[in-house]
Amino acid sequence: MLAVIAVPEFADSDAAWIDAIRRAHDPQYESVPAHVTLVFPFESADPDWFAGHVASIAAVSAPMEVDFDRLARIENPHQPKYRFLNVLLADAASAIPLTALYRSLGGKGGCEPHVTLTRFGAVFSAKALEKQMGELGRPVQGRVAALELLSISHGAIRREQRYELAI
């Protein structure tokens, strides 16, 4: 299976906070950095074509500043074992270019750009941490300068390629 993510570069203080939460509550912490998923895992009939497609999108896309302005809890339809996620949601201005990347890469349906902080199987655990975290207080700012193509096989996640946003 293949997936595409954008890994925002955060200020050191924000990166440390995100890292601490993810280390404690995200089972994918060791496998993948804090990211925005732009293509959810899927079986590709032609992985080479898809890799070229991602490269071509990156070549015509500019790096972007992104702000995540609130914490939220959402359900994850892509991984039933960890259905309830605590996330940082992108603000309206940041969501526009992230959603455009999602669509240009082939995404269909709704897109709510976010960075997953935690994953839980039970909603009460996600709600408890959401209450403990409280309000964000200020936007978490980052910069997206590349796309990463991942392969997923038997639960193992491997970075296949990094594509710098070029313009």
C-alpha cells in the first residue's frame, strides 16, 4: 500500500510539545513523524506511475506556511483499531492549499487537514486527554516544504521518497 504525507517543520518549542504528546499516545510514533496525510493508504496498480505523479505535483507546488489553530477529536475511518484521534486542525487559510494538494494527488471526498497527536481505541480515552490538554492558546505554526511517499506492508511503514516542493 502507498500513502502520501506532508511533514510540517515546526518551531522547536512546538515540535517538542507535539513530540511529547505523540511519544506518549501515538502507536505510530516510531514509524512516522507528525504529519498531514494527503493520500490515505491504498493499493496502487502502478506504483511507479503514482511515484511520478507525486513528483510532478511537488514540482509545481510551492512550499507553504501552515497554522493549526485548534485541538479537536475526530474519528478515523481508515484504522478501526485506533478509531478516535486527538488532532491539531489547520486553520481556514492553511486548509486551502493543503486541500488543493489532497485533490491534485487524487483525493476525493472531504478533507479536514490535521496533524494526528494521539490514537485511541475507545472514545472515553480520547475525550479524557482532550479535556486534560485544554485549549491550544495560540496557533501552532509550521512550514510544509516537501511531500513524502510511504509504503506500508504488514504494518511496517517505510519512506520511499521525499519530493521537495519546487516553486
